[in-house]
Amino acid sequence: MRLVTDQVTVTAEAGEPTGERRIDAIAVPYNQWAVVSGGQEVMFKPGSLPVDGKNPRVFMYHDSTKVVGSVVERIDTDEAMLASMKISRTALGDEALVLAADGVMDVSVGVNVLEYTEDKQGRMIVTAAEWQELSLVPIPAFAGATITDVAAQADTTPDTTEESTEPETVEETNVEPVQEPVAVEAAAVVPTAPLPAVAKKNFGMPSAGEYLAAFHRGGEVWQRVNAAAQDAMKERQTALQAAAGDVVTTDTPGLLPVPVLGPVFQDLNYVRPVVAAVGARAMPDGGNSKTWIRPTWTTHTSIAAQGSELGAVSATTPVIASNVISKTTLAGQVTLSVQDTDFTSPAAMEIILRDLASQYLLASDNVAADAITAGASASGSTWTVTANDPSTLIAAIYDAATDILSASNFLPDHIFVSPNVWKSLGSQLDADDRPVFPYAGAAGLMGVNAMGSANVTVANTFNPFGLNLVVDRNFANNTMVVARGAAIEFYEQIRGLMSVEAPSTLGRTFSYYGYVSTFIADSDLVKSIAIA
């Protein structure tokens, strides 16, 4: 689980070469809802993170191969967990300090949840967690997650060498790092200088990371960055046309000159019903392997009554299966002309890149939905949809629940359905034409029946037979699966944006990608119901 927060202070203390280099941050704000990397809404309660034990490591982009330091001080308050990070004196550590000082980095906490509860909406309330790492990331999960204060103290150690009046140079490159999302190339570090953090550079054309970070921050920061970007582009604008097949101004007529009223109408809801229901887990081993093993029981040990004194007791050899899990790469790309970036209002770049990232959410949810239907075992029951007769529905649900209980001692807690099945459930009437699943409180509907409730405006408040209903358009028609949610595992590693410039055509290609894996731990806990 990863939660991005705000208010970060960067301090690089100079002087002795061993002087401390620190980044101070609010690691986790308490009692605030936020959407974590898996799409689930989460709140951390005060005291949910430890202040002792092994220091959490500091990574770049949640990548365990890019360690830049450790959390050396943790202060737990009623409002938030505060963290002070010591940044290692390495090239990657220097880069981390420079990027943070330039205002394009924020923090994201990585935890292993130990104890939690859920509210009526199914949102997670974390009460205890193992704090594993704290990462520097370029784009926060919500608009307020930005760096608010950067301080870099000058070196106070006497220096007998002659000061150079030449400014430090930044080596330009057309390809930005393959990270989440694109960050700025770190300034070259002079070997004799003990301080990697440098004074802010004169603002020119921002990279994608700088541009998006300012957009999420909003307010005056966004206005200044956007205005400076427009000025910089006007100075070097030419009449070159973007390559065929790319997104050019003629492809986005609705964004071209004033008057344009507000943002583009949002015709898609970028939600992940299945992923939100089962939760997204971090890839094992930092996501560095192509495949990995998920063990499950094939044969358990046994206990039985001894037949007689000194008689042989029950003995069963346990068997544990080694299931090989593979990764699926989800990715998409778009190429923008500089004209499409400059001449559109609202800016096409912001809107299109946000949509690209959101399409990843929809695609990853589709992978999870396909895994459920492919991994489910048949319950053997059929729901024959008949007006004013819910008897076959009731029998089918309880048959599936009984199969799960008999196989595992667990009871189901979720029911996954396609939109047309959701409609059929909500339309069920009893013999007296009363809704089987009424919406108590709605005009003219009384809560007479007690097998669950329904709401035509909020699908996830529908709880037939006490099960958590998950309606997802990624399911094929007539899909109904009753399951124990813990048997459905979804793993994810979001890598984010990468980009490359094409100066010869005045274009820039953006890609957004990530890795996902799915695993049905026990098909006996995931039962499909046929619908006739």
C-alpha cells in the first residue's frame, strides 16, 4: 500500500564532508481519506505507524533497487506521522536532493497493513501497520501533495581554493528516465563541492514531471509555471508539422482557442470496482523478477483419534504447491505536437496525460475481472430469472455459499456481477409486487423484505443476502460469481509516465505503463452461478 502526502522540507547541511543531508516530511496525515495506489480509499488512525524498530528505507519511485537513505527520526503526533530522512552521499542521493530542491518531488509511504477495519462504504481504516519504506515520487495522489519548503544551506567550511565564476551546467537529454512519472535530469555535481543541492535554475521549458507537479499543486505556482512555459515556447516556436498519426491541433478542435468553457466533459468514471473490492498488493521483491512463486496447500496434515494405546496415530504428508505467477504489462502511448500543447485552453497536455493514466486504471480492472471469471468453479446451480419468483435466486446463492463453506469452513463475502445481472437483482419482486431488495427510505418503498437492500444511484451499497455487491462493466453479460474475497489476489506495480522528445517534428511522445498479476488461490472459494 502506498499513500502520497505533502509538506516536505529539504535541508542539505554543508560544512564537513560528513555533514547530514536531510529531507523532512509529513509521512502520513491521520484521519484523512485518500486513494492509495491500488485504488482503495484508506484512512490511517493516530498511532497506526511505529516510532521504533528498524528504520524504514528511503527509495526513489518505490523501487527497492534505488535506495537513497533511511528514515532516522519518527515523530508521532495527533495529526500525522512526521519523518526525517537521511540521504546517503551517493550519486542517486545527490539526484534525490536536487530533484526535491527543484520542487518536483513529494513523498509516498509504503506499508504492510497488519490491522484494519472497514466502514459501511467498504473503505479501509488502518489501525496498525508495518512501515517498510518511504519513497520520493514526482506526482502525488492528490492535488495538495506538494513540496512546500526547500532549504539548502551554503558551505561554511573555509575554502582555500579559488572560487569558479563559471555556472554549473546541466547536461540535456531527449529521453527522460523510465520512472513514475518523468523527473528532471539532476544537475551535474562538482566533485569538490560538499553540497549537492543547488540554487534554483532560471526557469525555461519544463519537463513533463515539472509541468504536472505544478499543475497538481495549483494556485500561483501553477500560474507561474504555465505562464513561463508559454513564454519559453513562443521564443523557439517554428511552423514544423507533427508526424502523421500523432495528435495535432486538428485532432482536438474542442480545445482550440477561446471561448472554451471549463474542462472537457468527463464521460468515463475512472474507477476500479473489482480492484477496490479485493485490494491491490505490492509486487514481491520490489517487482524485480519476471515471475514469482505463490504457495498454496494441496494436502494438509491430519489429526484423528488414536485407535488404541501405542497404536499408530494419523499421519499425512503435507503437500504445498508452487504456483508460478507471471506479470502482465499494461501500457499506452500518445504523441503531442508542441502546438497542441501551446494553443489549447484548457491545455491539451494536462487533459490527455490524465486520461492516459486513467485508462491504465480501467485496463488493470479489466484484467482483475477476467481473472475472476476464468478462475471461478461452477456451483452447479442456475438462477432462472422469473417475474415475482425469487426462489431460484435464493437457492442458487445458498448453494454457492454452501459449496464454499463445505470446502473451506469459510463463508462468502462478495458477489461479483455484470451490469445486466445487477439490473435483474434490483428488479426482483415478491408475490405481492414488493421489491425483494428495497431501498428503505426511498419514496413509496418500504423495507418490508429483509434479504438485502438496493440503491439505483450507488451500486456498491447494494448488499443482497448480506454480500458486498461488486458491479463491473468489465464482466460479460450474465456473470454472477459468489466468492470469498481473500481467495482473489491482485498484484500491481505502477511505473507511470515516460517520455521522449522529437525536436525534428516538434513533438513529444508519452507512455504510461505498469505491471499486474492475478491469482485465484482456491477456485473452491470462487463459485459462478449460471443464469437462464
